[in-house]
Amino acid sequence: METAAPRSPAESYEQYFVPAMFTPWATALLGHAAPRPSERVLDVACGTGAVARQAAPLVGAQGQVAGLDMSPAMLDVARGLPPPAGAAITWHEGNAMTLPFPDAAFDIVLCQHGLQFVPDRAAAVREMRRVLGPGGRALVIVLQAIERHPVFRALMEATARHLALPLASVTLPFSLGDAESLRTLFAGAGFAAVEVVPETITARFGDADRFVPLAVTSAAAALPAFAQLAAPARVSMLDAVRRELEPTLAAYREGDTIAFPMRAHVAIARA
């Protein structure tokens, strides 16, 4: 059956980016977390729920899984997807810096590629510690530095240049790439033990012609300089970035797929 065309950015995220990179990252994160039957799991900054959906069968029907995100659109998509086996997932709209849960409510707190977007990262990590029960664990995965990602570096450099912006304004997804800074965040929140380990996946983006426009739009959507562009100027910019990236992407093309390594750090912190 042909997949329906997405009608919103959240649907584009689920249909294009989740299979390409967020499902493999969720698998890697849960491999480190190793949830056990009956455990209580919180997925912070859950997006459309890639981590929560994989966690539900692992904790089973006697376990609990909650997903929290500040985007109603992402949560609407999450709620509309077929429920997985195992624990029923509850979806909550809320802020990572003030989690709407009581103390010691969970055994595991997970966050996939979300912490770098939180304005007060230290507050978010303190909240993770607060909602963990004795012996609980928090696991957070964040991308390594933009320099470790040649495709995204070329993409972000072209985007920043066309918007006349500094590179740092479009590289927020890669802004927590230093392992020691990540370790310090969790140690400062009172965790008893913190380990930071590297992780790598191969991201595979189907329909290669969609990669540049979707990736640029996703990265730049929150920037006033991009949002203020009239539709023709936006189309022209996306086309210019696509042409500039063709030599870089050629090295990673596999038919109609673009595949390249992505590197992250996983913080494993124990309460």
C-alpha cells in the first residue's frame, strides 16, 4: 500500500526521519538501557514516540511507559499510530525542565536527541534525577560535534550562508557534542555514577531527492530569517542548497537512498 503524503511537519518527521535515523537510534539507546519487565519508563522529548514504542514491549503489560513532549503536533501523530505490544503508553504535553510527574515515579528516564534543544539543560537533568526512584537510571543520547558529520556540516554551512547567519545558529542539534560537558551535566545533578559512551549508526534516507529540502526545512524552521522568506524565495534557496550538496551526497548515494554514518554519545547515569 502506498504511504499517504504527510500533511504536517510532524508527519514528515515520522514518515521520513524516524525510519531513517530515529528508529535505529532508539534501538541503540534501549540496548544500553536494557529495560526489564514491569519497569516504569519515561521518554522525555519523545517526538512521535520512537523510543516509547520500542520500550513498551520490553517492559511488558505489567510495566508503564510515558512519553512527554512540548509539541502538540508531535503528540497527535504519536497518539494516531498503532499501539505496540506490551505496556500501554500515556502521552503527556509538557516541558523537560518542569516534568509533570511526582518524585520517584520512574525506574528509567530516556531522552533521544532532545536535551540539546532544552534552554536550561541542567534543570532538565535535575528533573530526570528527581523523577527516578532509588537505583533508577537516566540515559540520554545526543549527537557528536558537527565536524563528525560531513553531510550535515555541508548542509548546515550552505543553509547558514544562504540565510546570512552564523553557522552556530543552525547547528543546535550538534551543540552538546562534547562528552565531558555531557558527563558534567549529570554529575552536577546528583547522579551517583555517570558513564558516557560513543555510539554509531548508519542513517538511511529513502527518496534521496527529498533529503535536502526536508532536512533544511527541519533545521531552519525555527529561524526568523527562514520563516520570513516568501514561498518563491524559499523554493529558490532550497534548490540552491540542493545543487551545492550534490557533490557531497554523491559519495553516499545507494540508488535512491542516501546512507551515511552518524555518531552520538550516550550518557548513562545511575541514581
